[in-house]
Amino acid sequence: MPFRFVHTADLHLDSPLRSLALKNPELAELVRGATRTALARIVDLCLAENVDALLMAGDLYDGSQTSMNTALYLAGELRRLEAAGVKVFVIRGNHDSQSAIKRELTLPANVHLFSGRAKPVLAKTLQSGRQVYIHGVGFDNPHAPDSLLSSFEAPVADAVNIGMLHTSLAGSRGHDPYAPCSVAELAGHGFDYWALGHVHLRQVHWEKPLIVMPGMPQGRDINEAGSKTVTLVTVGDDGSLEHQERAIGQAVFERVTIDLTGVRDWRQMLDKAAETLSSLRIRTVADHLILRFSLTGATPLAWKLRRDPDFLLAEFSNVAAGLSGCWIEKIDIDCRGEEDAATSSGPDPVEELAALIRSDVLPSHAFRQEAGAILDELLRQLPRELHEAFASDEAAAARLLETIAAAGSDDVLAYLQGGDGEAAR
């Protein structure tokens, strides 16, 4: 009989709501509970596939915010696997190490939690007589600036060796450096499979040996967009490995752009949005699809869209309500106006003001100096990590200032453009 296991990581169970844009209470509650649903679905998959083991490669918890109730829920789900004879192998990640409850709850007997330097654990003996060993290294320190490869023992001879490691590899944007190492170093260690964690985007880095970063099983905001999965692995009696990606996430975040170039009528704009929504919903297998729209292009509706963003969100949400499990998280308006010379009786004063702002005001040294001082004061009031996220250096701060100034001027101009919004709708 083969050895079959599910590989997952970065569940971030009960992660606090991260998106301030989720104004809909029902949607906010859905996202808040989605990580628990993901865990339940992972356990369901293990039972349905009759696997031998579940490998959890770090960040089950989400740092210091985690409560004892979170740990109780985790233990309860793992007991479902214990009842079915499924083993669970766990390593801690950087977020787990920050959790105050990690040592306060005894996990079920089927769970093996790896420490800093542990002996390989026999997981199964295949029908051929070949044995399968799991190796894992996990630390209590939230920072691991050096590679942890030296903490692993050599592969067990004439066996299938599976390593578990929470690592940023050579570095990944948006993820803290943690236990860095190269894919080539992993491949050269001699293991047959590396069950990685830490980077939230799925990637198969190497086929032989098989090195997999499974990604997170459930996205938590628009920056973790796309379908989320786990990896189902089968180790044959001859030691060969096969892997499959299995969808888990209850809710999928997606960004979508609609080009409104040439769209002159409010109803036409809504029809185009409805067509886009319907197409996306058909292609999405998850229970819920959460969308952030970006409206682009040159359209005479540009000013009206900016003038009443709450009404626009309500209109899109009304369209989405006609589709099962479809939600609108936010609408970014990046449209620009267009001049219609055929119907214009003369120069549009707002368009002239807009041109003046863009050519003379925004690039001026005086404006940038005054606006920059305001931005610096605001950034100083933010926690350090947020300051770094918004403006990590002088160039990033300059780009942020340019973006805010352009968006702000467009919003002001939209209100000056006129009050015929009701007619446009």
C-alpha cells in the first residue's frame, strides 16, 4: 500500500480581520470564520482520501492575538483525525512562536510536534518493505535569520525521506525573512520531498526531489487573492511521488479591471459590470467570490463615478446580489474624463482647472514641500511596521505622495463637475 498525505501550511487560524474595506457585516463575519472552515475542510479531505498523515508546515496560529478558544478548535479538528487513525506532523512557524497558548494545551496523541533538533520519525512501512520517515525542525523564536538545514539529520538510507521546513527560501516580497536557504541547497540535502511553509503563494519549486510550497489554504484579504489549496501526495511502493493540488478555500479574493473607454451611459456601465461578474462567478469553484474592482479608461462618467463612490458600491453590490456567493469588497476608480467637442459649447472650466492642477500645481516645489510635510507627520504617527509598509524609503514616500495628491485632486474635481448625477443614472 502507498503512503498518502496532505501537506498544508500557513493556516493562520482565527487571524483577525485585516481589511478595513469590508463594511458589510455579513461579509466581514464570513471572512472572519473562513480559516476555521479551511481547517475543517482539510480534515474532511484527509478523511475522504483515507490518507495516512497530515503535514502542517508552520503558522497554524496568527501570533499573539490567538485565544485559547482557537487552540481548542484546532485540537477538536485534530481529534477527528485521531479517531480515523491519521497521524499529524507539525512544525512551528514564526507566527506560532509568538502565540501565548502554544504550550498551554495538550494536543491529541496522534500529533507529533517537532522541536529544534529531532530524530526522524517513522511514518509507515510500505508493502515493498521500504520505510517512510518524516524529518522536521521547528523553533520557538519568531526570528530565524540563518538557515536551519544544518539542524536536519542525513537521510535515512534505503528509505523515503520527507523534510518539513518553515522558510522564506531566498526571499519573497511581503514575507519576513525566516530560515533562509536556496532551493538548490534543499535539493542537495538528499530528501525525497520537502514540505515547506511560510510563503503564502503556492509553487512547486523542484520536481525531483519534489519541493513544494503549498501556499495558504485560505486567503484573508485582497492581497492574498486567488484560489487557495493544499497538496495531496502519494508515495508509491517503489518510492515514486505523485502530487495533486486540491482546492480548500471557502472564499476567494480577486482583483478585476473593467475598461470603461467609450461607455457613456450609467446603465451600460452596470451591464458591463454584470457581464464581468457573471463570467468570474462561473469560473470560481469556491463558495464565495470577493471582488475588488478597478474602473479604468476614458469616459464621461468619470466625474460622476468619483462624486458618489458609496452609491456606486451599492449599485455594484446590487448586481452581485443576483449571483450566489458574490461580494464586492471595494471599487477603485481610475477613470479619466473625456472632452466631447461635438456637443461642447465652449471650454469646460473644470477640465481647464484639472489641466492647470496637473501641469502647474501638483508638480510645483511649494505644493510638494507642504504636502510632504503633512505626509511625514502622518507617517510618524503610524506604528513602525505600517510606516515601513507605506514608505520604506524616500523614493517610496515620494511615490505615495504623488498617488495621494492625484487621487485627492480628482475627487475634488469630481464634486466641482456638476450635479447631474441623477440624470446619468
